Amino acid sequence: MSGPVVLEVAQWQGSGASTARRLPGGAAWLAGLIPAGRRHTVPLGNSVGTVRGGVRNADVLEHHLLAVRAALAEIPPGERTVTIGGDCAVDLAPIEAALSAFGDRLALVWFDAHADLNTPQSSPSGAFHGMVLRALIGDGPEGLRPTRSLSADRVVLAGARSLDPGEQDLVAIRGIRHISVEQLTEPGPLVAAVRGTAAEAVYLHIDLDILDPQVFPAVGTPEPDGLGVEELLAAARALTDEFTLAGVALTEYERTEAAGDEEAVLRRIVDGLFGPDRR
């Protein structure tokens, strides 16, 4: 098989952005760009759901989570999966599956402008994409919890620069490693942080708002002072050169009508992550 299994999960209901309905178009275009051995589009609904326990669209998101789990169950063990979103919440089941495969040997590097560590009670928006990492470390809302939780000391926040007060407190209390944008100008501190988890394998969650909006504005929640493309790729390469790659997700691409510049950025990222020299 010449490439990974590409799992397209065009979910928008977990996003709190007013432009979230652009996410399915972004997921479809980006999924088609990945050199794949096999492609699978997870069938999802397009309806708005109900608020449950402070989570917007919770019933729809729960159905989608079950659909992603079912799709992952059809992938033979040992095949590498690339998940394309959609909002960040699409990555709950793929990370859950990587944790089942690698256990405590897995570290999760969360490339994201935001920490996504809110609870329904602390979230200012009620959008689950801002709660998904909190769910993954064992504090998720009903129906949106992983079957196995990831230890917080196996998580590395990379480039997060917009944390709510409760998220800042949690990072300190739970000892979550946090590598700033400034520290990512060269990959050494990030690699050292992952080494500090004692992990052998790494899962890369990449929310495209990790990039500076002057480089890539086509996201729903842009934050200033982000990474450049080459800094992101250098960090990813350094990690995959040292650790087994357990999986990758690319999320939050909101495709626009004037897509030329953003397409060029994404082609560079895909080539850097999945080109011939990375197989």
C-alpha cells in the first residue's frame, strides 16, 4: 500500500465559529490532496443538534463519534491513519484508537492556537471543539468521552497562545507540557518535551490555526503570532524522525472562494508531511 488510510470527517457541528459550515468543503478538498493507500469518507449528518449539558449539538456529535469509531474499526491493525476534519472534535476517536494500540507508549502533540481544555461549565461558547482535549484526558461530557483516557503527562501543547483562565489553571495543576510559539522556532524544545513523557510513539494533532493568520487565514478562530509553515514542518519532521508516528490529523480548514493562496500553503504542508521522502 503506497500511502496511509485517509479518513475524511467533514464535521462542522463541533465548531463555535460563525463560518463553520465552510469546514466540509475544506475537509473534502484537503482529503483529496493526501497521497493515500485508501480513502474513507465517514457519513455524517448536516443538521443542527440540541444543547445537552452545556454542549452545543451534543446529540449530533455523539452520532458522529459512533460513525468515526465504526470507520476506524474497519481499518486493519498497523495501518497508519490520517484524519482530515472538520473541526478538532473529529480527532477524539482516532486518538482513542492510537491509545488503544500504543497505550502508555503514546504521546499526543497538540498543535493548536488553543488548548481545547474547557469543560461545558468553563466554555464561553459551548462548542465541543474547545473541550475535546479535556475529554481525551478523562473529563468529557456524557456521550462524548473516550473509551480510554490519555494521561495528562503524555500531552504536549505546541504553540497554544489563547488559553482561557480555567485552561491555564489546568495546565499548571495537571503538569501538562506547554511549548510556546517562540520555543518552536527550532524543534529542540518540543522533541525534549516529548522525550520527557517517556513515549515511544507520537500522534500529531494539527489544527491549522496553529499557523499565523498572515500565513493562513482560512480558519474559524484565527489567533495572531502563530507559526510559519516551515517551522511547523520542521517540528513535525523532528518528531517523526525520533518517534514512531501513531497518526496525524489536520483540522479546521474553512475553504473560501478565493482559495488560491491557502491552497498553496496546504500543498506545501501535505508535501512536507506526506511527500515521498516522508514515507
